[in-house]
Amino acid sequence: MENYFKEIEEKVKEAHEIALKARKKGYDPKKEVEISFAKDLADRVEELVGPKGIANKIRKYLKEKGRE
């Protein structure tokens, strides 16, 4: 199972790199890829809501209290 998720993560990173290279060619109106890579819920919250550095606090809280 661990290998499965690792492979998915590698493929997502590879696809993101391809998207970055494609956007740099200038054919698309936007130069940045809108969707960024988030490893987990904590990363996604930090990126969408902020502030910077909150992801580690969220991970710590989830370990102590659980998702509920």
C-alpha cells in the first residue's frame, strides 16, 4: 500500500512539472499552474487559508485529537 501511494505521489509531481514547463512556453493566458501540490489536508489548509506554517500545527493536533 505504501508503494502504491508513493507511486501516485511521484506521478502527480511528474505531471505538475510537465504543466509548469508547458505554461512557461506562454501559450496559455496564465503563466502559473493554478493547482499546486498538497501532500495532505494540513498542506491544503495552509495553502488555501493560511497562515504560513500552520500545517505543522494542524498535523500535531490531528495526531493528538484525531479528525473528529
